[in-house]
Amino acid sequence: MAIVRKAACPLNCWDSCGFQVTIENGRVTKVEGDPDHPITKGKICARGRMLEARTNSPERLMHPLKKVNGQFQEISWEQALDEIAAEMLRIKETYGSTAVLHSHDYANNGILKNLDQRFFNCYGGVTELYGSLCWGSGIEAQKWDFGNAWSHAPNDVLNSRNIIIWGRNVARTNMHFYEKLLEAKKHGSHLYVIDPLYNATAKLADQHISIKPGMDGILAAGIIKEILRLELEDKEFIEQYTHGFADLLQLVNSNSLEQISEMTEVPEEVITKLAYIYGDRPASTYMGLGMQRYENGGNTIRLIDALCAVSGNIGIDGGGANYANLQVGQSFAFDELTLAGRKQSFRQFSIMKQAEEILAAKDPEIKMIFVTCGNPLTQLPDTNVAEKAFSSAGTLVAVDQFMTDTAMLADYVLPAATAFEEEDIYYSSMYHHYVNYGPQLVPSPGEAKPDLWIWTQLADRLGFGADFEFTREEWLNMTLVPLAEKGYSLEALKEQHTLELPVNKIPWQDRKFNTRTGKFEFTSSLGEEKMGNGKLSLAVPKESKWRNPALAQNYPYSLLTIHPMRSNHSQNYHLLGDTVKVKVEIAANIADDRELKNGDFVRVWNNRGEVKGYISILPAAHPNTVNIDEGIWKKFGGSVNQLTSSTESDNGLGSTLYDCLVNLEKIE
């Protein structure tokens, strides 16, 4: 007999949906949206629905595996855990605990997924990763400007007179916000999309502004310049609640509007129109994650923040510089969960440059790499170097549900449970401010185990089992301690399945910012402390004709690597059958110049590597722009990260995956 239970989506996604899951004979048979969820209201994407296929896939890892003479063999959990624990003890005694590298990303969400950090901290502290491939540069940028990265509640967009979607295709990545945009337009709001690609969100807009990739910060400076010329700025806000405006004024006066138009490839009259749009308050700005994936990425987000501040759109209904909403995740007790104080020593590598740092590591060298919640051999920049680095460690352990590119390289592969096979709570710090409860619905197949079981077993073998002697309910209550003080409880969450967190729905409405000065900072005191310079600049991408004309001569096309439509990063490609192939999307001018047509087979290359795929022409894409979706596995043609750079962003906490020039040619 079929039963339907409420659950939650575990995917690393803006929407963090509520589910209704049908179960028959102990097996998930259907995943649908929960109509009672206050934000997602019964609608989910294909990636969420595919969690049924992911859970039931015959390709699931069912047993622990060990590589012997280059071939995987099934072994018992006891053997796998005994051998891994013994090697960890040997490494710690011989080289120190930092000879172990822990590589963690966000392939599978859930608050208790963070218990891997507790495990490695109790082990004594390991080599950790800092920064983010995804959004780190923009997070750091907003901390410099505001003191934190907070966004307005979803319904506030209905108060906006003008809505600017900047570098973000919400139709693909944030479907419930797309529905809000439809509603806002019905209420009379005007919608503008700034993006190098004419995407599905741009089709909804009153106007699409096409821009040269990586030049978004320069455009923001140009709009500020025009706002000031037209006297559309919010003088009171600037005078009373900001710091460093004189530095910003000097910056925007250093270039002419004509120069800014030439650099951004946006007409001067469009820049002027955008100044009027921002001056017609309230105007809300919703930023995507791609435009901060350049060497100038932090500065780009800071210039857009500055534009929102100058135009008086901070701290007002219908306004905001909306990038992330960290106040959601900041509601939980992560310190108690992870026990950072238990480290005896630790070392940090940049997540962007971890491959180079693994290869260069001394005192100690990296002897073991432990991969959780990620597939770095597909997701890391400069794949060829990453593969060399991950092959160099004495032991590579991967915890996963499938045989990913990373797992294929591993010495031990430990089969993990899916979200429907373990209890957890889920949230996203990107869009809405609700936390969702996900119960265990079905048993795991074969010998697959929850991550927490693995850490508990290893902790017992390594001598700190007492630090993991908690029930699942006790762990969840531990994370909710800050909320319990405000009247929230795990029992209420279980009963209601979703709870609204106590966040500030209109950030900075009180004009009190979390910066050193207590003001919005055009010139950042935190930036000055960390980097020696907190001033804004007119920085451009590292790989551009403005910085490296010789490189641009050899590689004339800007490569974007956007999120795929049918996969969450690299997670679903193996479930899509024979339809998976590398698609090389190009602007129409490239097709004309190279005499290419849809379906042509091409080679795309630069000095880091090459990718081969099939042409798809994007008629309205910005000239000289190429896109190849990220995440494709090696067996389907290989990751686009064979082309991307491992350089860090300007503030050191973000990737430069989009700061990438390439060339291409047809293969007969």
C-alpha cells in the first residue's frame, strides 16, 4: 500500500523545497512538491523529482570498495573502517594530523553533514580548505560593505518599482523566485535583466542589457557616475550612513562614460537609462553568483553594492543588494556541532588552489585525502592538475552514493545514504528563510550507511567515540539551541515540517551596519585590515584584452561555465541516459566568423587543456561569448574545468572559474 510523507530537498539550491514523497513496499516511488510549503507551494524542479531515480538507481554504491592492483574489490565495513582508522593513526603518529586533507563541499546538504568537521577536529585537526568555488568572493565583498551578507525576504520584491536581475537566470536556478517576478510584473513592477546571455529570465524582462562578461563592476561604476551627474543620489543616506564616499567619487570621476561604455560594451544611453531606473526608488537588485567568479569578482559585487547605496535602495521596502542571506544559516549552533576548539593543530589550503598546494605541501606532505559531500575531480578548476594532485596522496578515501570521477580515483569508496534514508534538517542561505524537516523514509540499499554512522564508527576506532555518543534527535536539538531560546523546538519542526526562522526581512532598515564604523563602507576597514587596501577600483578580469592583450589575441572568446539545466552540478548526469554530451554554446558572431552551424563538432582549448563538444548557436548572446555547462563527468566528455583557472579572486575567498579565455575550431 502506498503512503505519502512530507520531506525536504537536500540539493544545494536556492529554493530548498518541501516534498511529498510516495513510498510503496519500503521504496520511494515518486517525489512531488509539498503544496503546504509556504514558499515552494507544491512546485519542484526536475532535479528534485530525479531524487527518486537517484535513490533507486542500480548504479548506487551498495558496499565498501577497496582498490587492489588497480581494480575495486568489495570488502566488509569492518575491514574498510579498520584499515582507514589504522592508516589515520599511523599518519598522525608519523607525520602529524595535518598530513590528512579533508575536502568537503556541498553536494549533499543537511545540518548533520557538518559532523565531518567534528570528526576531523577531534582527530586533532587536519589540513582544511578555505574559500568557496561557488560564492565566496561575493560573500566576503558584502561583509566588507555591510558587515554581513543578508537579503530581503522573498515577498518584499512585490514592493519594488524596478527589479534588476544582474547575472542571474532565476528561471533555471531559482524557479520560485521566477514565479515572484511574474507576480511582481502583474502588480506593475518593471523588470530588467543584465546578463551576457539572453536567457529565460531575460525573455520575461522589460529590457535585456547585454554586457561583456566580467565587466559588471565597471558598468555599476558607470551607473553611479550618471546618478551623480543627474543628481538622483540619496544625499541623506550618503552623508549620514556611509563611510568613504569621497574615495568612490574620485574613482567614478577617473573614467569617462565613453570609456566605460567601450569597456562594458553597453551603449551610453543604456547606462543613463539604468541611472534613472535606480533613482526611481524602490529598486531591488538580485545578483547571481557567476559575475563574482573572476579575479575582480569581489570588487564587482562591491561596486554593485555601492550603486544600491548611492541610489538610496538599502534598508527600504522593495530595495536591497540581494546576493545571499547568511542570517538563515547563522540561526544554528554550528560551533557546538563541529567542536572547532578540539583542534590541536591545523593547516589551511585555498579551495581554489588545493591541487597545487597538495603537490607542493611540505612538513608534512599530504598522505591522505578524505573527500565528503563533493566530486572535486569534476568541480575543481584546472582538472588536469587536480587529477595529478589527488593521485599523489598515499590514500584517497571518498564517501559517496555513486562512482564519480573522484571515487574512480580513490583507494577506498564508502557508500553513503541518500536524504530519504536518514533524518536531517535542511535550509538554504540563498533565497528564503524557512528551515525544512526531512525524516528517514526508507532503509538504505545494500550496505550503504549515513555519513554520521561512518564518523561514529571511525571515532570509536580512533579513541574519541565519546564525542559521537548522541542520538540523531540529540544532534538535531544541539543545532537548534539558539532557536530554542526563541521558542522554537524540534518537535514543532517535525510536526509542521517547515518553520519560518526569525530573520530580519528588510536588512539594514535601522541603518545600523555590522562594519567597524557602523556605516555602509564604500572604503572598507575590514578590507584594509585583511588585504592592505579597502578602496574600490575599476578592476577588470585577469584574462581580458584590458589586462593581457597577447592572451586575448590567442584566445579571443570569453568562456562561461553556468549551472546545468538537468543536473545539480555533477550529480545527475549519469541518470540522464544516452542524452548526455558536451554542448558548446556560442554567440552568433562566432558562428558567422568560423562558419559553424548547430551540431558541428568542435575543439575548445586554451593553455590549460581542451574540451570537445557539439555546437549550439545562441542568437542573442553577447558577441565572442562561449558557454559550456559545468559538471559533466569524464565518461560523458569531461569537465569544462579542464579549461578553467585555479587563480583566487581579489579578496582571496572566491574562484575565478569565469575568468577564462578560449579558442575553438571545427573538427571534421
